[in-house]
Amino acid sequence: MTAPALSALAPQIASCNPESLSVAHAQQLIREYVQPIESSEMAGLNDALCRVLAEDVISPIDVPAHDNSAMDGYAFRSGDLGASPATLTVVGTAFAGHKYGGAVAPGECVRIMTGAVMPMDCDTVVPQELVTSASETSMTLAPGVVRPGDNRRLKGEDLAAGKPALRKGKTLHAADLGLLASLGIGQVPVQRRLCVAVFSTGDELRGIGQQLDEGCIYDSNRYTIRAMLARLGCDVIDMGIVKDDRESLEAALRTACENADAIITSGGVSVGEADFTREMMARLGDVAFWKLAMRPGRPMAFGRIASNGKSAYLFGLPGNPVAVMVTFYFFARDALLRMMGAAGDSTPSMRVASQSAIRKKPGRTEFQRGILTSDANGNPQVRVTGSQGSGILRSMSEANCMIILGHEQGNVNAGDPVDVVLFDGLC
Ligand code: AMP
Ligand code: MG
């Protein structure tokens, strides 16, 4: 599918102003512009963690395959339940994997273990701890202890044969892999991994191990970006630090474009920079340079560039290390997930009481680094990490969540609810 030009999308958002674009508008533009890459491969279950399903998986079998017991106890016919205690004769035993093949008449029961196939004609299980008395040969049960059908798992109640077990677009986590194994499926079609080229721009940047001349800094963004891409399951082409000159930038952008699905750069996209990054990006394709109504992370370039018949999406992230992470998480990440064909809301937020007042101007979105904890009563609460400067990576390193103060939001009072997105989840 070919993407519409960015300029063709812009009129759809009437109030869109590239000099002060709201976060929501920028996210919408990116979502409309970026198209999924339809290309899949087979992956074994042990290699499928965090991959995106490329097709629905239809269950080939019923799970469970037979009615079976949910408890250790006694299986019997519910017709034997009555108003007075019932004493039933034990006629056999059913273990998981070893069924009781005989008939069970009224007044009879079978000793049964969890997971064992329900004996013929039995529809109810009484857990062993609920029987009044039991011996090798008989079991007595008081009235009202169980109802007909209790403690029986029905054939196909987990997954029914012929029905979709997992849908296309699902990102596979631990439970999904176990679920696929429970169906006897060892390989699944997944979207191929995205390939993302990464480089840093700026004459002041030095690589680890290089001498730090006066006014120079180590290039940290590339490591942050690589790690965030690894968490998304992308393959990375690390192109290092690219010098601020036309030839180097053109060569780097062309190589990246010809070899990757997407390109992520950092630095060089702010207005008035004495460098050539913006110029080269614009020359090679359909690229918009936005000033976002947000903090941190105001400048960002987004679009698609082409070289020698190949094209790639481009995310020109700002240079400041915190701004890089924020723009990656709230713009690039969604776009990359969309390219991968991943479905669903990937960053659920929750409302949590702020421990202290936060100053905030309406008219821009602020992403503050937060620490989410529980108060003495177990209720969640959040506080901002120390200094919130856009270059201070420590604020990000100490945080376990992002506090999102929306576009219209003004000052926050202590105790007011704020939106929080957690960095880590269980899977
Ligand atoms: P720029 O957008 O290029 O003006 O960069 C903004 C700020 O981010 C400057 O202080 C840069 O030195 C810093 N910066 C740019 N690239 C990197 C990088 N790769 N690692 C760490 N800091 C960077
Ligand atoms: Mg720069």
C-alpha cells in the first residue's frame, strides 16, 4: 500500500499548524501516514516471543479435549443428589491421563483426580475435602454441598475447534506461547522483524573510547534508541555518528534508506541550526519539520525519504536525551508498531494522585518523569523525579513512569489525579 503524501494529510486536520502542532495532531498525522509492512515468516514458539501474529490462528482441537475434573474428589451422576445424605459405592479410580473406562450406575461414584476424563454418565464432582466420610469402597455426601455440573470442565470451554484462538496483529507474550502449545501448534506466521537504521548527528559528539575534546560530549542517544528498538523487537543497523556536512549526511541517509524500513536520527532538526540535517532530509523526500506543542521535545522531523528506488520512514528526533526518549515513546514507537501490524492500544494510561503541586501551562503537553509508589493504604501515588530539564537523562533513569499533563491542563494541585504511563509491565 502506498502512503499518502504528508501535505495531502494536513488539510484533514484543519487547525494543524506546523509551527505549534499539538501532540494529538502529530500522532494522528503519523498514524494516517504510516502503513503496515505486509511481509511474514514462520517462527517456532521459542523464537516467537514479542513477535506479531501475521494471521489468525484457528484452533485445530477442542481444549480441553474431553470433559474433565477440576478437582481431586469423586465423580458421580447428579441424579444422586437429593434432600438427604447420599452414600455412593466407589467403583474405580480415574487419574489424569488414565481414564476410568467402565460404566457408572446410579448410586455409584469414581474416585477422580484433577484433569482426569469424566467417566461416562458422570456430570458432577464433589471435592474430597467436602465429603462427609470416605473409604476405599464408599463415600457419603451431605445435601447442598455441590450442585449438578459442579467442578467439571467442559470439552472445548477453553478453546473450541475451528474458532480463532489468537487474532492477527496480536503481540505474542508468554501466555500466548503456552496457549499455542496447548493446541499442539509449534510454529506460527509472524510479521518479519522491522529493520531500523539509527545514527546520531552533531559535530560535538564523540563515541565511547574517543577523546572528549573541549566542548564535546559522548553520544548517548544512539544507545538509548537502540535499547528502545530492541524492546520493540526491531533489527537495528547502527550507523554511528554522522558528521554535520552535506556529503556525510546524504550518504548516511541514502544508505539507511536503501537498507532499512525506517530511519531514526537524533539532533540537527531544530530551527536555526548551523547544520545540514534538515536540508538533506527535505531534499531526499516528503519530510515535515514540526514544532510540537510539548515539553520536552519541541522539534521533530517526520516523513519518508527515497533513494535508488527504495524508501524508508524517517523520524528525525531532537538532540536532547530526554526529548529523544519522549518523542520515541510517544511518536516513533506507535508508528513502528503500526508498521509491524501490531493491533491494540500499546500504552494504557491510568489516573493517579499527584503527591505534590506541579506547575503547568495550558497549550502544550508536558511529559514529566515520575516515580509511582503506593501510599500507606496501598493507594497509588506519583511524584516527579528531581530536575526535569530535557537534557537530564538521570531524571529518566530514576523514573518508573511518565506523567502526561494534557494540552489543556493547567497547574496541578497536590492530590489531583494525573495521567501516568508505566515504563515496565509484567510482560
Ligand atoms: P540539537 O537538536 O542537535 O541542537 O541538539 C540539542 C542538544 O542535544 C545539544 O546540547 C546536543 O549536544 C545534544 N545532543 C545531540 N545529539 C546527542 C547525542 N547523540 N547524545 C547526547 N546528546 C546529544
Ligand atoms: Mg546538533
